[in-house]
Amino acid sequence: MDGVDRFQAGDVEVICLVDGAKVFGAEVFPSLTEETRAARLAAAGLTEAATEFNSYLLRHPGGIDLVDAGCGTLFGDGAGFLPERLAALGLRPGDIDRLILTHLHGDHVGGALTQDSGLAYPQAEVLMHRAEAAHWQGRDAPGGRFLSLTEPTLIEDGADLGQGITLWHLPGHTPGHSGLRIGDLALVTDIVHSEALQLPDPACGPTFDVDGALAAETRAMALACVAAEGLVWSGAHILGPGKFHRLARDGDGFARAPL
Ligand SMILES: [Zn+2]
């Protein structure tokens, strides 16, 4: 894995940057029996529920956006490589014009904080869904600490971020959890944490979903939309190699389809 994969969406060059990787234990998907879990992993050619932490760089005539900041130091030695990925592209933190945070879980906002609890991208305008800021404000969590340092621009579902980029509110995983639509590309963020376990059965959710029922409804809706509209999609936890795919109906669920 070289940690970089690209897709051109209109005027926006979308570059997926892998911040790190880990494995989800069986306890993360408690609705699955061991037998079902093993069968789905085997069908995907996996022995464990591997995941990667994906951020995205958007390069366009309006500037440079970073979508999520990775784990920083919160997830140990297996993650926190985003600054190296940016440096490999010749970019420094000061080159990022906007930091778009899809939600404030630690693997998305951890890298927005420096080791001594400062801002890793102090010059960037910060954008997030209004409900996400409301959810984390004042909490003793990375999201709360980040909000205590910055005044984000609060946006709503469908917000026009320029260059054909719009916010896609996908609530349930967290209240303000959002993806982005960029032309025929959909970045669906955390609606899927394990394609192997969840695409065949969109009702299957991880313990990380704040509102499991709403998250399952949102997951089914968003995946159906991607498949029906023939969109290209990527998400914050999909495995490489190859981070951009299409999606097809497959029985009661969905399956990756080639680009
Ligand atoms: Zn999350």
C-alpha cells in the first residue's frame, strides 16, 4: 500500500490518504454470530475485520481542502501517518485552506490536534455539520478538546462548499456525521466500517454508532443511493488497494463493483 489513490471529480482532484490501519475485534459487530462473521470474512478473502483510516485531500481551483485529519497520536504506532502522506505530496500543514471534519470521532479529529494539544492546522478554516459541534461541545473527548480551541464554520445538509462539493448529512453514526458529494463521487465516511461484514447486510452496525437504528437506516439509504445513481464511492474505512469503487445490488445487500 503506498497510501495514495486518486479520483478526478470535475475540477476537484480527490486524493485518498491512508493515515493507518487496525483490526476490529468481534465485539465491534455484536449482532453477528461467529459463524456468520467468519463466512463473510472468508467470502471477502479476509481472516479478520481489517480496516484502514482514510482521509482525503481535495485539490481544486479554489484551494486545498483536507477531509478529516486522521488519528494523530490516539491510535498508537499503527496510525498517524497523515502528515507524512501530505509531506510526500509536497504539502505542509499551512497549505491546507479548509479542514472539513465529517464528524469528531478520535480517528478523524485526533490528527487535528498536536501532541501538546494545539491545533495541527491553525491556518485552516474548519467546517463541520452544526449537529456535530453541538454533540461534542464541552465533552472531555478529542472532539470536545478540539472545539475548545477553534470556532468552526457550522454547516447544514446540502451546504454548497464550492467547486461542486456539497455536504451530505448522514446521521446516526454521530448526530452530525456527514459525507460529501462531489459530482458523481460520494464520500460516505463512516456509514461502513467493514465492507466484508456490512455490505451483504446493511442492518449490521458497529458499537461505534451513537444511534444504531438511525445509522442502519442511513447506511441502507446511502448505499441504495450510490448503487441506484451509479455513483463512484469511497469511505473512511474501506480497504485498499483501490479506494474508489462503484456499488451494485447483491441479494439483500450490496457488493463492490469495478470503477
Ligand atoms: Zn466514526
